[in-house]
Amino acid sequence: MTGDSLPAWASIIAAVLLVVGGLCTALGSLGLLRLPSFYARMHGPSMGNTLGLGCVLLASMLLASVTSGKAVVHEVLITVFVVTTSPITAMLLMQASVRRPKVPPAG
């Protein structure tokens, strides 16, 4: 199968997954910029970007499986690693912030 002969149903589902993934990632990144405190800023990217990446990987799995004619699950490993490491990294950063000595702002 070439890229021109993709079934319409697969293209539509992949397009929806890519748009949803892009929106989740953008909202997570926007939360990093807009939220008021460090702890709130950590929540947006860790959750939004993980969900966005999951949608993009699902779209990739779908298109690779349709074009090859068999189940392609390589992206499952990427998903497992990201889903386990992203929240752990956010949790470690928050713990470091809790244990860090508070210094009054200069000025």
C-alpha cells in the first residue's frame, strides 16, 4: 500500500487523533506559561503533553498498521516509557521544590 491508497476511515481517525494530540500539547504548554505557581505549572505540561503524545502515537500506530497490513506495536514501548517517566519527573521536581530552602526575592 502506498500513501495514496490509505482507507478514508484510517485517514480521518488519524487526522482527528493528531489534531486532538496537538491541542492537548498546546494547552499543556500554555499552562506552563499562564498558571500562577510552580506547582500549578508542573501539572499542565505533565498531564497535557503526555495525553497529546499518546494521541500522536495512536495515530502513528494506526497508520503504520494499515499500511503494512499487520499490527505494528513499536509505539507501545514509547508510550510506556513516556507515561511512566513524565509523571515521575514532575513529582521529583515538585519534591525538590518542597525541600528547597525559601529565599526572599531580591530587590
